[in-house]
Amino acid sequence: MARRTLVPDAGEVVLEHLKLDGPDLLVMVLRAAAQSQTCPVCRRGSTRIHSRYLRHLSDLPWQGIPVRIELRARRFFCDTDGCRQRIFTERLPGTVKRYGRRTLRLSELLSQVGMALGGAAGVRLAHQFGIETSEPTLLRQLRSSHAERATPAPRVVGIDDWAWRKGHRYGTILCDLERGRVIDMLADRSSASTEQWMRRHPGIEIISRDRASLYAEAAARALPHAVQIADRWHLLKNLSEALTNALAPHHRILNEAAQALQPELPFPPPEEVCNSAVRHRLEAARQRNRERRRNRYEAVMEQLRQGSSQAATSRILGIDRRTVRRWSRSHGFPERRPGQRRSCVDRYRTYLSHRWEDGCRNATQLWRELREQGFDGQRKIVYNWLRQHLGPVRNGVDVRLCTRVPRASPRHTAWLILKNPEEGRPYLDELFLRSTEVAASAAVAREFVRMIRDRDAAAWQPWLASALRSPLAGFARHLRRDEAAVLAALKTHWSNGPVEGHVHRLKLIKRSMYGRAHFDLLRIRVLGLA
């Protein structure tokens, strides 16, 4: 750590005296320490003084008290024959810049504050220090003081996109994976700009990326000798999406398998226990929503039968393209899965059912009894749960616990297959017995996960051959187009994990700027804080 001094640079300036200018301003009167100065043009020394003048500079505050410097500066004659600079002012490069109104150390502090906090937050912190500044001044100081640092030529680069606005506009971030730092940012996500950047860095040997085709094409054109690596996390994410889409047409089989494992419960079905008027209204609302959704489904299928593309159908009917794609792959109208929200009261279901059988209908009393058993919720939660599951007692009619028919979504089933097969083993065994196609998809997906986790490159060709004959053939064909990058992912340890971390940090910086700053300032802060 450099030794700190009272004056900005003890080798350049000398403190003559201190004085107060009012109750809240401290003034340091300084003069240059050297007897001679060097001409900035001919670099010859001169001792002949032309004149003197006074410079007023802002400096770091003392315990929150603003400090102003009165610098007694001099002008010198240049007596060198042939020099075009006849008169020059003395330079103090360790104290203040030419024409500067702030000392270098104050400017450096403002730059660091602006780098860390941006404009508005930086100004608030500066005011706490006793520095009077404004948001434009702070950002202007940050831009003027930023200089591109000299970094070693990158050898292993990770590339990914980041969102200006998710789903609408994206940029590109590039990281040096060997050193773990951001080396550049691009304002857009395009093959052309990425290719131009890569051509300026011909020493790159390895490129880690997601499976976006534009980055692959740019790297192939600009750096054909570089090894491209498909990120393993993105490969598993693509597999999860492909498996979910493969399971979507089998939603009826998924629900049948879930319902087949439903245990016999000692409570009557919902049709016998719920209040008839409330049940009628809810059922009518569900039917209206179902009919509206059914009409939209029929309209989508009619457009597709007439030869419209999925994108055109989405634009014509005003329906999300992903919904059109999911409906086009389904074997019939997909019924909506009812909501199954869990409550902290559910684990006391058996106790409440027995107390209800005993004739206790007082929600407050039941809440007190649950509190003695360790329940820490409020009475209102128990009251709402009893009202929803037991219902009111009217005309001496007891209303019993209502149960929901279990349903299984394609996404949850895919999660059970890939992430936690032990938890859903009975359900998965029943599902595989009912559908050999689902069983084949699950086997291919599990083998791919094992291959990625074990980095088993030797299993790639057998897996690809079996996957091309399975319902995941589309996913396998896409991987075959990027086969070299997938094999590189199985043979090397490089990944885009550090890049994702820098993207997260970029989001925090971007959001702290409230969307009011331009790309150049965002780039300065991201690169400066890396």
C-alpha cells in the first residue's frame, strides 16, 4: 500500500499554509517544489519565470469537511533556439491534469465510486464523504478515466448471450476461461459482430459455447482451427426440453398411470361431500374455460390442416408459438392439469378427519389443538383449510374431506426420469408398463445423462444409433450436426459455468443503472469490475 501524504504529491508540491474559508471549507495553499520545469515541446529545462497565477482545485475532504487547494502556479520562458513553444506553464503530473479542476486522487476516487455504484448511488455516497458532485459529472469522470487495460491474448474463450430485454434484445459477453475474467462485450447477438471480434483475436484455440448456431457459424468462419466445445449444462437442458416434448402427446397415459397408484382413502369422493351450490358454480366456470380453450385448440388445428405454418398460425390467432407447437404434437385435445397447491395443514389431515368424525366443528378449537402438536400457523390458515376441505355444516349434514384425483404433467415426469428416479419409481414402473414408447424415451434420456456426467466419449456412437431409432430422434439429429462440439465436451473439462456467473453479475450492474445508461458505460463497469 502506497504511503499517504497530506498534500497530493509531496515530491511535486509544498504546503505553505492552511486557512479556513468560512466554517465549512478548508483551504490548502501549495506551491511547486522544483526550481525549474521542462518544456513540453523540446524537453529542455528552464529556470526563467515569465509570470505567476493561482489555480483552484478540489481535493479529498478531511473527515467530511470539503478541501480546496490554492496552487501557486508559474509560467516559464523556453530559451531553446528553434522551439516553437516560447512560454509554457509548469506541469505537475502527480497532482493535477492539464486544465484539471480536481486533484488526481479525487478524480481517482470518483472514478472508483462511479465504477462500483454508478451515477445516482455514487452521488449519494460521495455526499456522505463530503464531496459535492452530480450524476453527469460522476459518469463523465468514469468515461474519461477509463482506459482499455492490456490483457494477454486469450487462448480459451467462453461466449454467451445476455439480455437487454428478455425475449426481445440480446448482447454478447466473452470471457477468458483460463483467467476467469470478462475480456469484452458486444452490444448485439449476431454472427457478423462475433466473427469480427474473433478475427481480431487469432490466438484463440478453444471456444466454449451454448448450442446457438450463430456462435458456431461465426467461430467456424473466423477461427476454423479452434476447437468448439458444447456446454454440458446446455446439453442436459436441451435433453430435458426434448424429453418433455416427447412425453406431451402421452398426457392421458401419464394421468392414468398416476391414478392407478392412488391409494384407497377413507373419505368420500368430492362429488358427495362438497357443497352442491358452490360445486355447481365452480364446475360451470371450469366448463366455460375448457370450452374456450377447446375452441382455440380447434382453430389452431384447422389452420394447420389448411397448410399454415406454426409461426403463421401463431400470428393469425394471437396464440404463443410454443402453445401452437405443443398442441400440434398432442394426440387430441390436451386436458389442463388442475392446480394442486400444498398447505402446511395437510400433514394434520388424518387428525383433523378424526376430530371431524367426533363432531368437532369449531375451527378455533381445532387450531388450538394443532398448536399443541407443533403447528405454528395462524388460525385463519386452519379455518380456510377446513372450509375448503370439510365445508360448512348445514341442516345437520356432515361434510367430509375432499380429495383430488392425481395428475402427472410431462415436465414433472421428465424431472422424475432424469433427476430423481427413486422417488417416482412406482409411478415410472407403471408408466413404462403402459407405454413402451415412453420407456424407450426414458432409457435413451438416462443413458445420455450418464454419458455426460461420466464424460464417456466411447458411448457416444452407440447412444446416437439407439437415439435415432427412439422418439428422441429429433434431438439426436440436432446433436449429430454439432457432433464435434459434443465430443469435445465429453473429452475436456472446459464449460460455460464461469461465463454464466459473469452474466449474473452483469445483470446486477445493468439493473442498478435503471436502464438509463448507454452500452459504453455498462461495458466500462463490467470490464472494470471483473
